[in-house]
Amino acid sequence: MTATTGVRAARGRDRRVYTRSHPALFALLALTRRRPVTRLGRAVLVHGTDACRHALTRVPLDRAAAGTTGGAVRALSSGGALFDEAGAGHRAARRAVADPLGAAGVELLRPVWREVLDRRLAPLGAGRSVDLVPLARELAGATVSALLDVPGDPERIAGAAGRAAAAAVRDHLPGPRPPGAARAAVAATARLEALLRPAGSGADAALRAMLAVAAVNTTVAALPRAAAWCADAALWDQAADDRLRPALVGELLRVIAPSPLLPRVAAADADLGGCPVRAGDRLILVARHAARAHDLAPDAHHPAPPAVAQLVFGAGPHACPGARLARAQLDDTLAALAPYRPAVRRARVDRRAALPGWRTLTVRATSTAQEDR
């Protein structure tokens, strides 16, 4: 298989997580992506790299508006959970998560997910298959449990966070909502808050729940998709190289864009790439296209500029505080998988998850990998 053929196969497989979970939305975004900014009624679709960065750093945003992440937080919980805050409240919440998600905090958490990787991937050495989705789910749940210092079954925690996110998405996506969607979303969030801190209340409980939702759902979406890209595009040599792997991690996160859309609402009039924006307009920031995930394949030898790659985690005061954690987890996952050079044996899309991802992604070590070990 040539490099070009491998990239084509990897891109084709990865595209399925969009076309089979949100086919109409994906088709709309594909049709409008050639223009940096497109207005559709009161919605503004932002595909361009510069326009997306401008929207995140220079356009005043209503963080608690309906149809945004912050709006969902406020509707489903007691609020005050970073995503729905602005000004001093937002800065205080970011400081509260800075230490556990900073360099030192991530190093303290690292043994937690490495234990999961060592145990879950051991069957590959015996020639057996491994489903990377439940691995990612346990890894994410164990990390959240350690991060928030809550006891309990990691997979139960991850499952609750996944259900809360999926219910919230069903309640806030444009278009007709399923009957009872709002009640189901509130109930799922309440169950997660209770699981994470049964004695907690108020903003602290909401913040812990939203951190769990963000950490679990991005991890469960990202790790299996990144592994599939490495398998299909023959990137295991780059993953095995300690010098190249950090660049590959950034490239894979850029291309899979775990949170491909960033819904926002303008709080004041502005201009985006020549398109007038009015206060109250809904901004759909297509991070996947802004980071050029759709047309620039991952390559650790020639990575995209950091300012482009970073857009999958936002920018400026709206950058994701968990980016370091995401990079560290993916780095260790690729390092653990690389000696096996696994190939994908079975893949099935999760049509109900909050973020595009796989329900099942089964891999098996190749004969070359087994011989190398």
C-alpha cells in the first residue's frame, strides 16, 4: 500500500464517524466549507482558519446563550461551571482547574492511565484482538476518578458522563427534539453529579460534572480514531519514534478534531471575514475545517503550524484547559500500541454518542509486530 493509498483509506474510514452519525449536518458543512464564512439566516458558519481564530479571540461571546455549551450547562445544572461563565467568574473557574490539568497535575495522573493501557493491551502480545473503545472508556473514567478524587467503577463513571453528554446533544441540536429530551438530559446530568460527589452541591458539583463530561467524551472519541488513522495510514513508525511522536500527537488531534464544532453566540455586532455579524447570531465554528483536518493529512515530519493545530482546542481565553491532558493520554496510547503495529479488524460507528466516534474498534497485532516483540 502506498502512502497516498493509506491516507485515502484512513480518511475514508474516519469520515464514516460523521456520515453515519450526523449525515445531514456533515453534508451541509461539506457544501459550505469552500467559503471562510457563510450566513444561513441567523446562523453564521465559520470554516476559515483566520475567521475562526478571530471569532474566538475578538468577537464578544454570550457564554450562557441557548444552543451553546455554556447554555447547556446552565440549563442542565446549577451553572457556574466554567463553560457558562464570563469575566471574573470565568477566570476563577479556570484557575481552579489549572493546577490539576497543568504539567505537574498531568504527571501525577499519568500512572493511572498507563496501568489501564498495560493491562488492556496485553492480549495483543498473545495474538488476540482488543477493542479500543472500552479501553478508552476505562482509561477516561479512571483518569476522571483520580482527577476529582472520587471512588467508584471507572467504566460506570465514564458511562454516566457519556450518557449525560449524549442526552444534552439530543436536547440542543437544531431541529425537532425527541419527546422528553429535555427531561432526560436534566436527569442524566443529575445522576452524573450525584455519582461524582454525592454530598456535593451548587457550582462545585456542576463544575465537576462538566469536567467529567469533557474529559470522558473527548478521550473516548479521540483515542480509537487516532489509532485507526495510524493503522490505516501506516503511521506506526512515527508513533514509535520518541522524537516524532509529540508532533504526531498534535497532528492526529488536529485531524480527528474530537470536538469538530464549537457552537457560540455573538454578544455584540462584529465582522468576520467581511460577513457582518449581529448580536444574537449563532456562530457555528467548524474547528475541523479551520484546522484543515479535511484536506491536510497528519504528518509528524511536516506538521501544521501550531496556530492552526491549536484551533481544535479553541484559542485565547476560550482555549480548552484540558489540552495538555489530551496530548499526554494520546502520546502514551500511541507509544503503547506502536510495538504491536496493530491493524483494524472491525469498526462500527457510535450513532448515539455526543461526539463523532466508534462504538467498536477492534485491532490485532500484525505478524511483523509480534516478531519484533
